[in-house]
Amino acid sequence: MKTIRIPTMSARVTRRVVTGGGLAALAAPFVRTARAAEPLRLGVLVDMSSWGRDTGGMGSTVAAQMAVEELGGLAGGRPVEFLSGDHRMNPDLGVQIARDWFDNQDVQAIVDVPMSALGLAISGFCKQKNRLALLSGPGASSITNQDCNANTVQFTYDTYALAHVIGAAMVAEGAKTWFFITADYSFGHQLQADATAFIEKAGGKVLGHSLHPPGASDFSAVLLAAQASKADVVALANAAQDTNNAIKQAAEFGIGQRLNGQRIAALLMFITYVPALGLKTAQGIMLTTASYWDLNAETRAWSERFFARTNVMPSMEQTGTYGVVLHYLKAVAKVGTDPQAVMAEMRKMPINDAFVKNGYLRIDGRVIRDMYLARIKSPEESKGPWDYYDIVRTVKGEDAFRPLADSLCPLVKKT
């Protein structure tokens, strides 16, 4: 496949066109023919340069392309064109790319958007421009709570569900006392606050917490504090390389390795973290996930096709990107591209894809779907590459996500 690269605000942008015959490339930007239908453009806004490149990155663009191919390459008779932008975990750069896409390149929706600060910004920008934010990557539950709007879908996970599933389940299984190692920024604080509420509601107790700056390399002080607390669970309220560094150093302290009885709960962890850690280091960690490649025959078949293109199994961010693009395009095929008509149709249609069955989109923009409590296997339990998760429990979407009765979203009518 030939790829056309268009420089935009120092970010790398990739143009791809998906047609009924598969992937094809334009000879030049915005070439038109008299016979060609007007393309429908979507922008996949991801990180391709730093810690988000493995959980989303070009894999999210591949996942989006697979959604289009599943529909025969067209949406409502129109070919679908993707622009892939690298925001480099820089919110200002991400908004610049989005502005160019909307003002100059006729992009109708922005997809994925890892990083909560940028997700919130893109959500608000889409409302301002009356385009759609089809979010898979950002986790802040405020996106569909107090900061909700009628132009945003939060498809995959959020801090509320991540904390609820793991906190309530582990307390119910006897893990009564907790200590948090928390990244000192809004996402980490929100994860800790959400988890604390569920732990205490379930009858558990938080013994303390230690904060660390983003990008920390030395976790020895916070791990010593966690160890000294003698808490049943050491909870990691952080992400990406911070999570990996904390897990590696926790293993050196014996935390999570059954030497002192403490367990590790990673409140946000992706399957793509595990190869770098190794099962010997990661074994026993508890986590919440929205998807897993090896759930059933359908998820395995989709993931094997994804693996053939990327050489990795998909993260939940990537499967969410596939799911939200597929659901959007199904709605476009029925009602056209008017943003509010599409949102109404997406709320009306059940969500069914390789990873989500009978999900649905609520008025607040939150997709309600099943979530999974997982435990990372030991080297002895694993049967081969990517056989990493033991799915301990399936949690119904209505039980995992914030109920509308507790919502602060202004779109929700209180009775």
C-alpha cells in the first residue's frame, strides 16, 4: 500500500483511503473525479512517538480500517478516508491538528484520542465545531459525566469502571486494606478517588497513598511506604511507563510476588505492557479490561487478522477504536453524516461487533458494555505468546459504569 504523508503543524499525518476493494492511495491530496463519490473523512488522532504508540498508535488506524472493510469499504455509498495524526501526548498539538482537519480537510469525526486532557479538549472542540468525538483512548470519567456534551462518544473504558470493577471485586474476595501509588496529575487523582469510594462502600479501608510525578524512574520511596503499610493490596493509580516502572521495582521488593502477601492491582493496564515486563514479573497482577483477544472464537479470529498486520495482539484501546468506528459508520449508512442525526441513530442501534455484544450508547455519551476482571498468568500457566490473562469475572455494563441516577451530565434529565 502506498501512503501519502502530509505535514501538518510538525505532526506526522497519514492519508489512507479504504474502498470496496481494500486499501488504496490517492495520487495527490483531495483528487476528485466526476464518477467518484465524495469521501467521508475521519481523523484518527493518536500518539505515535511516545508511551501511547503501543496501546493505540498505528494499530488504532489499522483497527479503524478493519471496521470499514467489515462494511465492504463504504458508508452510505461513500468511500471512507482516514487521516492519522500524531499528537505526541501534547494537548496543544492535538488541538492544532484537529483544527486543521476541521477547517481545511473536511474531517467529520475524530477517533481514539489517548490522554484524558486531550480527550476533554477534543470533546469540547467537537461540540464547538458540531463534529463528532469518537473516543476510545481517554479514560477520565468526567468526559461523559460533568463535562459531557451531545457530540461525544466514550466507547471503551473510564476511570469509574476501571476502579469499580477491580475495587469492589477484590474487597469482596477478602482484600480489605489498600495503599495507593498515584501519579500526581488529574488522571491519577481521579483513579484513586473513584477506587477509594468503591473500596469503602464494599467495606474495605484505604490505609494511605504516596504520590509520584509523571515520568518517574525511581519508585523505591513510595514502594517502601506501600510495603510498610502492610496493606493487602498495593494499587497503582498511574499509566504507561509509570505503571511498568512501578511493577518492575515492586517485584524487586517482593510486592505482588507472594513473598509478603501483598497483591498488586493495576488500575489502568494494557496487554501491550506485558511483553516488556515478562510474565515472571507481571504474574498475579489484577486489572480491569474492556476486551481480550482470546475470549472466544470471534475475538480470536479478529485478533489474528489484526496480528497479521501489526505483529501484536490488540489492546482494548485498539479494539475500542474498531468498535466505535464500526458503530458510527453503521449509523452513517442509515441517516447520512449530520452529527446529531448520527448520534441519535447510534443511541438507537444496539452495539454488536467482535468484542461487544448488545452494548448501547446512553444520552450522556457513555457506551455501556461488559467489562472484565483479569489476572495476569504465571509463566507456568501461559500456553504460549500473548496467553497472558485469566479472565476472573465478567461484569455487566450496567454494574461496571456510573448509573445515570448518579450522573452530573447536563444532558441527563433528572426525575
